[in-house]
Amino acid sequence: PIQDTGGGLVDVNMSARYDFVGAGEHELLTEIAALAGLTAPSGRPPETSARPLASDATGAGAFQVNLGVALEQNFGAWLVNLSGLVALRTQRQVNGLTSQLGPQFTALAAVGYTFENDAALVLSANYAAETDAFINGARVARSARAATTLGVTGTLPLGDAWRLQGGVSWVLPVPGLGQNQTSGPGLTVTLLRAWL
């Protein structure tokens, strides 16, 4: 078997959130928020990979615009979140062909608990589905993708400015909950620095 490792600069994302309803302003929902984001193709797309398994591919090679809404409710130290997003990607040129991924739709449900020391733990379920892609304007049959992911994420404050964040996730290998996507576990560890 071939084994390979790689990495590099990933696609850069800028996100924004606008709260229509703030905490305590509505009887049923703590917050109603609009979400928006833009991802720039600063990473390496798969077709320019220099490795046999494209393990150094770190980007999709296209701009992506995200729009969505988030509904949240507090119950003391508990927070419940339901979010929905739609993503649109621009066309790109790949080996002389015009390629474009189909729109992607994402639904996220999460439940979080905040401890007295400001540490937090979040359980989440995420379903993302993408319609068929297009090559030179023609739809590519059976190229649609979908994935269902369960995750646990935690955050731990390290003083006033630093925060350690990490999580484990699992893309479920269940027919009907995924399509044309790899399944299996994932692990993330992030060190965050805040300037206030």
C-alpha cells in the first residue's frame, strides 16, 4: 500500500454573524442570527498536488460563499443551537475543462454546556449534502455528495487571552446518511489567542 503525508496553507475563510434577536429579547429564542462567509482559494487544489495521494491538497480551488441562519436557546449553563447553511462555489479551470461543484446544504444541531471555570463541552450532529457537479456546463450524474458527522468538542481557558480547543468527530459509514465521501474518525486541536 502507498502511504503519504502532506500539508500546507489552507483556504482562508472570513465569517460574519448578525444577531436579529439578542439574549432576553424574545420569549422562545435567546438568539436569531444571520450567518455569512467567504472562502478564498488560498490552498493547494488537488490537481496541482505534487504527492501520489494528493495529501498536500489543502483547498478546493474555488471561491465559496456561505449564507445561513442560526437559532439558539439558553437553559442556564446549557445552550441549544440549530443552524442551516447554503454554500455556492465559483467555476474553475481544471486541465482545460470548466468545473463547478453543486450547491451544498448543511444542517447542524448542537448542545453545549459551560462550566463555572468557562470551560465548555459541545455535542454536535452535522449533515451536509451537495448536488451534482458540472463539467463544461453539463451535469455529472451521480457526483452528488453527502456526509453525516457526529462530534464532541471541548474548550479550556488558559488565562485571559489563551484558549485550548479540541474535538473528536466521526463521519458515519451508514448508507443513506452519506454518499461519495470517505467515513471514519477525525481529531482537531487548536490553540487560540484573543486580543481585546
